[in-house]
Amino acid sequence: MGKVITMAEKEKPVKQEDDKVPDRRGFLKKALTLGGVLGTAGAFGALGIGKALAAGQSGGESQPGGMIQTDGDALTWQGYADPDLNKADGWQDWNRLLNPAKLPIYHDNFAQIKAARPKHHWAIVVDLRKCTGCQSCVVACKSENNIPVGSYRTWVDVGQIGRTVAAAAGDVVTDEGSYVQEVKVRNIPKLCNHCDNPPCVTVCPVKATFKRADGPVLVDPRLCIGCGTCVNACPYDARYLNPISHTADKCTLCVERIDAGLLPACVTTCVGRARVFGDLLDPESEVSQLLAHYPVQVRKPEVGTQPQVFYIGLDGELSTSDNSASERLVYTYAMNTNSTAYRKLNAPRK
């Protein structure tokens, strides 16, 4: 006689091999997306997934670097067809990657983070006096984080910063008078501000976006349903929908690096040493010293997000003749950031 199944057993959730309930993200995506199957099939075709799948089933020849050779076709990235490719390298282990120390995470009540006395609070200071606009930070970020073509986690804008001043002989003439523009053209690196009051976190309907106790704002791709709500909520245009994973994506401050005691990739490759990363809870850190001795600004302070990326010179006042601290500018292109000489050069004047 077959096994008798009780009503209580029928009501139990079906469990997968890893003893977890069925994928919530997949269920929600199917529930919220009309024609999800057809849309996914079309997207797979556009990405060449069909070819990779066909090659895998027909015994296509595997190539180094995760590529697969199909008969008469160009190489196609195997990752499109096999999401678990290179699982051993850790990139699929999101628990380890996003929060290896199991730090407290927050979806609201951000004021409680400071009250909980976290060990670190990571932040970045961008010194616009030193940015050369070389774009090495952009390239390093894409390489470190495998960013898809056409998408960016950080970028460098070129713009005018300064002010417009009333002047009788000004070359800008309006009905209200003449003005002169006291502006300078500057390179302005931009990235996620890892705000202390991040609107992108509070609007997420499935709590896929969260803020770690030490500051970084992150996205758990296992939970994200790709609705784009957080993308629209970000006032800094720092989020995008990843065209491969179809989930929200953004700068992570390279948490896999900082958790290992390393600097973010964009910081290590900045040839002008314009990007400075450190712990605001350490008064001796370079970021703390810069904030203590130089006037800094943040992007869009009026929106109340409390950005944790600070700029020196964002208001256009890069140096003044009567302020030796503002005049000081040291280019340290080739110096190791971990060297004693670098720390001495960048130590603020007493």
C-alpha cells in the first residue's frame, strides 16, 4: 500500500535540495510580469543564449575562459547558458560576497545604525583638485565587477562648477542685468553615494536592497525582482537594471575587497589619488583628516539623503590666495598608497 499523506503534510511548503522554500524572486517575477515566458525567451534569443544552450546539448567544444565554440558560430559566453559556471570562485556565493561577516542589515530605521555603534563606517572623499579625467576608475570598476557592456557603476562627468556673479560689464545680459560666470571646467567622478538615508532602500517592495551596518548600500540579486522601483528612486542616477541578470545593479564599494582589507578597485587605480577611501569612525584615517581640514560638499544635499561620498572643490572654490590649506595640492601619481611617504605627503598641515 502506498504512503498515506495527511492534510498537514499537504500544507507543508515544498522544499528544494538546500532545504529552502521555492525561489521567491522567480515566483514574484512570474506574478508581476505579463507574458514573462515569451519575454524571457525573446531576451535569451537576443543574448545568444539559445546558441549556447544548443552547443551545450550538442556537445559543443568548451574553450578556455568559460567560452563555448558552436559549429560555424562565434564564441558565446557560457555564463548565459550556465548560471552556475565558475561557482567555485565564489561569485555565486552571495552570502559571502555581500555580507561575509553577517553584519546587521537595515531596510529602514537608519538612525539605529549609529546607535548600535558599528565598528566601521566606510566613506569616500573625492578631491576634484586631483582628478585628471583619465577614466581609469571606470575601467577598473568594470573589470573588477564584470559590468555588462553599456552599463556603469561609476563614471566621470565633465562640467562647469562655480557661480554666476552680477557685473555691469558682464557678457551674460538678461532683463534683470548683466552677469559674468566665474566657473571652471572640472572632471567630476560620480558613483553611488551609499547614503545614510537611502530612498532606494525604503521603496524596495521585496527588501532586496539593504544597508549594511558599516555603510555600504547593497542589492541581494537572489531577492530582486527587477521592478526598477529603486532605480527611479535614486536621485543620483547611480542604479541601473543589469541586462544579463535582470536585477538592479550599482556600486558596492567593492565589499568583497574591503572585507578582505583591500581598497575599492576605483581607489587603487586612481592615478591622481583623487579618490580616498576610509573609515569615518577612525579620527586618524585619511578621510577623517580630509573632512576635518578641508571644506567639502555633497551632491544634491537638498534631497536629504545624507550622501557618504564627499567632494573637495565641488562648489568651484578649488583654491584661494589667502588660504594655504586650500592651495595645497600634491600629485602622487606613482606612490604606493600604503607607503609611509604617501601618508606623510597627504597629512594635513598643522
